[in-house]
Amino acid sequence: MQPILRKAMLLLTTLLCVTHYSFAQHKNHGIGLTLSGGGAKGLAHIGILKAIDSAGLNINYLTGTSMGSIVGGLYAAGYSADSIEKIARSIHWEDLLSNSIPMNLYTMEEKSEFGKYAIEMPFTKGSIGLPSGFLESQELWLTLEKYFFPVAATHDFKKLSIPFTCVAVDLLSTEPVAHTSGSIVNAIRSSMAIPGAFSPVDIKGRRYVDGGIIRNLPVQECINLGAKYMIGVSVSAPVQSLDELNSAVQVLSQVMFLNEAKDSREQAQLCQSFISVPMGTYNSASFSSAEDIIELGITEGRKYYPLFKHLADSLKAIDANYSFRKNRLPNVSAYKIAAVKVEGLGKHAVETFLRQIEGRNEQSINYSKLQNNTRDAFAYRMYKSIVYDVEPTKDSSYVLQYKVKPESSTMLKVGLSENSFTRFAVNLNLTTRNQLLPSSRTMVSLNIGDNFRGLFEHLQMFGYRQPWSNRLQVYTEFQDLPAYNDLRRIGLYKYKYVSIDDRFQLSAKRKSAGGFGMQWESIVAKPQIETGTYFDGRNNYFQAYAFWQYNNLIKPLYADKGTIAEFKLGYVFALQPRIKAFNNGQLIGDVNPSLFTYGNYPRLTANLQSTAQMSKRWSWVTKMQAGVNFSKNISLLNEFVAGGITNTMRNQIQFAGLREGELDSESLVAVHTGPQVRPFGSFYLSINGAIAHFDFVQKTSQTVKAGWLYGTAITAAYLTPIGPAELSVMASSKSEGLRLYFNFGVPFK
């Protein structure tokens, strides 16, 4: 047996003998447990709790800081260690610790803008504001509220199944504060509000940040609750030795935490049993290694099982009625709501918010309904955070109290992108809400780079919960596009494209939308290389269309599962082509009307991608794209183009192995399928096989033989905070050798 265990057991035996009479008279035996902060490392606490449960030891008082407050709070609420382990393993921590909810929970109107920009900042009165913390983390709030729902109305933490407190730091007094009452979710969230990372939490007029910066191991707070025998567990790294302090960053980090390290040593000395879990190379941000950290904690817990078992057996020896308490979690499935209150919004905004959450009095509400209502409101992107609390009244009913932080009405967004086709560009976006009209979103987007693109969009929502919307969109682009014949480059054109599109749509359950619209398009093509036969001119036309969209992806790129689909059936009419043909610079004349379409024609586009999750780390992805012009002749300047593996151009059908626009056709279908693997963290590997069928709709003016095309691509990708970095090796049945393709960020299109 380890010396520390022998010493702890000897101390325990002495303590039990001295306090035998006191323990015999009270069922509370004064066993206190303190769990330190440590970010991702705090998941190791679960293994210690599992050893405590296995030993049958009852904890009578519990305190924690930061991640220790989450794990400890769940245990104090009544969850067993096994239940907490299941919760921790089921959570996708990297998604949880982000500023947004999963994409499938946004409204359909907002999904097209999801994840496109690296930075989003409030823009007020001509100046750019900076957030008080990088992460508000709405999804973290919702997750805490979900698991603490059974004790949401317990505002005295001493009345939990284990009396509990967590520690945060008051920003004004700079002193540690032990939260013992109020909303347990607010208390825990304040205890883990790491300065500069998470936004501070306001409680009763005070502002709090992570308690770990001053009191990372709150042993004294546990003694203040009434603990007589203290077990302290720390996952914090020890102070580095002189040999380890070999960089300015390491020295600065050590200086920043000198006071906290000193305080933790003093707190550890108050423990009768102190456990320091060796965390190796793991740090507070190692959430991608959550499974390994949990296993490390379980292994460490087994080492201390004899201590916990001896403690439990000793208590049984002096208390004939001693038994391990199971099923401590209250069986609360719903609360009867007498009133709904909203804090943080103006009168008109409160009315809008209540419609979004279906808020009403005299209702029985469970956590699923609360979660869905909150996500419904947050999906409109009008709020930074939405936090709810259940406050008891005198007549056994409850007040549902929402605390809402409104988002800035105007946001400036910045993104970067570069790929082998569009090259480097800066993407800028200015979005304003409810400024031109109530229940509206207006935005201007610019793509500044080698190819300019611009977008103006106004979205106006209607209806009680705003399922109807009208979207007016004006889009323009100037782009240099190569021309190909039989996959050989034969020229270069400068395209100018303008589109004015107005549509009405009805959205259903955040997953689908359908509607109809009218679009005017103008395309101008100017040759940059005047050799061989080429065209010069423009074409204007209208298109009336109906569409249907579906999207339940959790994230826009490299989702583990989900489906995205869009089908659009249009009718092109009122064409105004003015196109001339040239040969080596000499005018041949206007294009032959017998060869090219001057009349009206139907048009169909389809885009379908389905991702099936096969295991935790790999999925199978199938993507189908199709475009067909049902015209009698060639629809010049409106054909479909195949190539590329990211969406970068108009009328594009992606195809592995071809460059963008390398093949054009009036009728084209392409299918990609293959595995997508996530070996670790945010690194992905994907292999795609591709097949395309083209020119399968014949024209009356000419006979074109339908063709088949095959391709493949292997892509390595890393999802950085500012966008994906992707490198692909690809080939096709028509291209010579292997081709490399690079993409960084999210293209503007």
C-alpha cells in the first residue's frame, strides 16, 4: 500500500475514535470532497467519484471550482459517478464550447450564413466593439440547464442531496465568492468563466469570472459547510522546475498563476487526504482527448479505492445504520409555470421573444420543451445568450425567468479564403436586424480579391412565429473564367454577372423550406484571348421558379451525419441575347438562331448530399448534383459547368478530377461517394469516387453523343478556427496524371 494511503488511514482511524460519539449521534459524518478546476483535465474527477461510489462512501459536503464545479455539481445534485461518466462521454466538447448552437437548430433563413466568417463583431455608431469574452457558449448554457433541470428550483444549495458550493471571483472586489444559493446553473457557469475566453456572468448586480484564478481548490469553503474530514482532488499542473522554465511563455504563465499555486498548496494542507492526479501532457484545452482523460481518472481512482473503502467500512463500524445512498437525483419531470418573465429586453422585443418561445402562463413544462423553445428563439440570431431559471412561489407553482442578452443590431463579419481557382480573397459582411423594418434582416457582403463579388439581401419575415418570409437579393460578380473544348483550354473570358432575385418561402420546423420566386439575370462575356473561334456578347432573361430545400446538418462542413437537399424547377423566358461570333479577331456575325436558344425553356437543378454515420469516427458521404436545360437548342451563357470540389462559381456541378468549368453541358448529373474519417481532433480524411453522365438530353439543332466521366479525389482537411484547410489529390478519366487542389476558408459563393 502506498505511504500516502497508510498515513491517511491512520489519520482516519484516529479521527473516527475521537469523534465516535459525535458520528454515532448524527447521520452526517462530516466527509467533505473538493474538486479543483482544470478545464478538460477536470474530467479526470469522474474516475475518483467512480472509486468513491464503488467503495460505498457517502460524501456529506462538496465544493468545486470551474470544471470541478460542473462534475461536483452534478454529483451533488444526485447523479451517480457512472451517470456523470455517460454524460461526459456523450458530449461533443469541442462543439459545446463554441459560440453557436448546431446548424440544424438554426432557421432555414440563417443556415446559408452559418460558419462563413472567422470573426463577428458588433458594429455600433461607426465603431467596432469587442466582446468581453470570446465564448458566450449558448450550447453550454443549454447543456447545463438540461442536466440540472431536476434541481432547477432548488435555490438553496445546502438542500441538494449533498450540500454544495462553487467558487467564482468577484471582478469588483477581486475576492473569491462561494455561491450557496440562487440558480445553480448561473453559479456553475460563473465558476468556469475563464477571463478572456468565456464571457463573465452577472448575478445580482455583481460580475463574476472563473474561481480558479484565485481559489482553484476550495477546501476552506467545504470546511465552512461543515466538513470534518476533507478529501481534496487536484488536476492542476504543479509549479514548473527551473529546468522546465525555458521560454518566455512558460515564465509568464508561471508568474500569472503564482498566487493561485500558493493558495492551492495552503488549501491542500487542510485536507486529511489529498489526491494530486498526474495529468502528463494534457492541458486545460485538451477536450479532444476527453475519453483518454476520463480513462486516466478511472485508473487513478482505482489506486485510491482502498482508502475510500477503509473510510466507508470504518463509518459502518461506528454507525449500524450506515448505508450507501443511491438514487439521490430528484424525480422531477416538469414544473407548473404560473408566470413567464423576461429580463434584458425592451417591451416590443419581449413580445417578439415570447412568440418565438411560445411563452405563456399556466403551463406544465418539461426540460425538452424548455430546450426546444430556447433554441427556437436563439435560432433567429437575435440574441447573444438565453438563460432560464425556475423560481419557486408560495403556492407550489413556479415562475419561469428568462435572462436574455440581445445581440447587437448590426454585426461586422470578416472571413478569409483562398483556393486553387479563386485565389486569395477577403470576405466582408455587414448584417443589420430590424433596422429598416421590424422582423427583418438586411446585409451587404463583399468578396475583395482577384475576382470581385457583391451581394445585397433583405429578408422580411411574417406571421405569428414568422414562418413566412420574402427575400430580395441582388448579386454581382466579375470573374475570369477559362474556356475549354474537349477538356483542352482554348481561351479566357471575363464574365460580368448580375442577378436580381425575389422569392417567397414558407419554413417548417427549422429543417425545410419551400416557395416560389422570380429572377432576372444578365451575363456579359468578353474574350481576353482573341484566337480561334470565340463569342462576345451578353444575354438577359427572366426565370420563374419553384423550389424546396431541406437541411438537418449539424455543421456545414464535415458533418458526421445529416442530409442537405435543394431542388429548383424553373422556366426561363424573355431572353435577349446579343452575341457575336469571331474567328481570330474577325467578325463572323451574329450567332445562328437555329443553333442557339432564343425561345423559352424549362430548367431543373438538384443538389443532394447525405452523410450516414457508421461509427464515432467515420461516416459515408454520398453527393448528387444535376442540372438540365430542357431547351431545343444550346442555351448559350446558361449551360452547366463541371469541375472543382468546392462551390465557387455559377451553374457549377462539382466533379473530382476536373478543374472548374473544364466540361460544359446542357444536361449533367454527377455523383460522388466515399468514406469520411476523423482520425483525431479536427483532422479529417476523405476518399471520393465520382461518376458523371452528360449530354443525355439531345438538341434538335445538333446531335451530341452522351458521355460518361469518372474521377476520384483524396482530401486531407483540418478545421481551423477561421476555416478549413484542405489539400486534395485528384484525377479523372479525361485528365492526364494527378492534380493538386488547395482550399482554405469558406469561398464567397
